[in-house]
Amino acid sequence: MTISRDDVAAARDRIAGRVRRTPLLASAGDGRLWLKCEHLQHCGVFKTRGAFNRQLAGLERDEIGAAGVVVASGGNAGLAQAYAARDLGIRATVFVPETAPEVKVQRIRRYGAEVRRVGTEFAAAQQAAVAFADAEGAAFAHAYDQPEVAAGAGTLAEEVLEDEPGIDTIVVAVGGGGLYAGVAAAVRGRARVVAVEPERCPTLHRALDAGGPVDVDVSGVAADSLGARRLGDLAYAAAQAEAPVPVLVDEDAVVAARRALWEDYRIASEHGAATAYAALHSRAWTPEPGERVAVVVCGANTDPATLG
């Protein structure tokens, strides 16, 4: 199961007018670093792109009925699917683990979705969402490992290369890998991808070591958004098609990068969204001399009181 640049192009046409073209912010300094400000997307997260693409494609195929859509989420995918469903007049049911941040759960409810809490990890919510789809006839929307979802995410990379055609590398955070899979499909042959994970959520690293996706233990400050237990098949296929630069960052690096984004740019990112920037800020990964780099700041669903 793979996606292509054509899939990303189709997604971009489909969601046009429903998502924001987010800004590409040039960093002060040497002129070789940009921040893709996807935290300014509707719902404060890149997943809104994939949510609209999934639901609009489902409507085109006449597969979304009275039961609407169902998704399992640590928070952000649920926000995005709920927002898109409200915009399209579709019923939405979102399964979240008990550990999902309350700030995200309340926003999901405000968008009109029904929230059901199940278990303590994403995996338990995922099982419950699949069972609900089977029992109720709802259209299942995967949080990350679904072609329409990943292709929708990849549309942000097309914007990056249009705004700055000379970009050599795009840096993304990886949890389940939907964003990585979409970006990799969009830029294949045109730019390389650096895939950054917290040490406590190493799904990509473990998959590359094992020769395929495997379950891993997840924990840490970024687990609410990057805490998928297993890398998606789409992300693994993308890594096989063109190897990324895999990078691990520790907890302190993620926390420091989040603080730096706030202090230097006044960007209020969540820890998962700061993970990509942490690779550069901590020097876990260093660009080559002259390399032009765009870092995706992918989400802002956080408690601002924790930024000080």
C-alpha cells in the first residue's frame, strides 16, 4: 500500500477552499531555515487536511451514511475529523484514550462530535473505533494509516516547495507516520525528508530495524500526539521507496525545542510539534553546509499556561 504524488495532487484539488494555505516563515539568521507554520491550520493541526480529504472522498464514493464517520485519536485526529464533519454536515464519533488531554477533548465536543473514552492508549481506542464502524456502519477514518489521510497531509509539502523551490530538505515529526508518508510522496525526487521521533515513541526506528512495523512501548511528553504504538504501513512503504534520514531526540530536547519556538518565534506548539525542530535545536541532526531546510511545526493544541 503506497501513495504517490498524483494522490497528493488529487487531495489538493479536493480540499481546495476548505483548508488554509499556511505560511512558510523564514528564520532569522543565515537564510537557510524556514518553518512551515501548520500550527495555524484549522483546528491547530495538519491533520485537518487529511480529514477533509478522507471525508470528501468518502462522500464521492457514497460510503458515508447516517452513522457518519468514526475515528480513534489521541486528540488531534479527532479534532480534525470532528471539524471536517461539522463543515460537511456529517455525524462524527471520536474514540479517545482516558489519557487524552482535556483541552483537546473539550474542543472535539465543541465541534459537535460524540466523544467516547476507552483505555489508556491509542491502541485501545483504535480497537473500539473499528468495532463501532463494523457494528454501526460508520465510515472508518484512520488517524494516520489511510491513503486519503496521508495524501491530504502531503499537500503541505507541495506548498513548501512552491513557496521556496530551492528547499533541499523537509523535517517532520513521526508518530504513526501519516505526515511523513504524505510528505515523502509529495517531494520524492525533489527533496529529502528527515524523520524525527522522540526516543520514547520510536515506531519508525523499530520498524526499520525489524524489517517491518512492530509494536513498541510509548510514553513521554509527546505521546499524546506521537504516541501510536505501531508505524503505519504507508509510512513503512514510503521509507522503503526512498530512505529518510531517521533521527531520535530525547525528552529534554523536545521540551527545550518547544520552549525555543515560543521564546524565539512566539509559536505555541505542542510537544509533538516541537519534535521536528528539536532535531536541529539539539543538533541531533545537522544540515550540510548550504543545505536549505524547512521544518514542519505541525500542531498547536496545547495549554498555553505550560509555555512559560
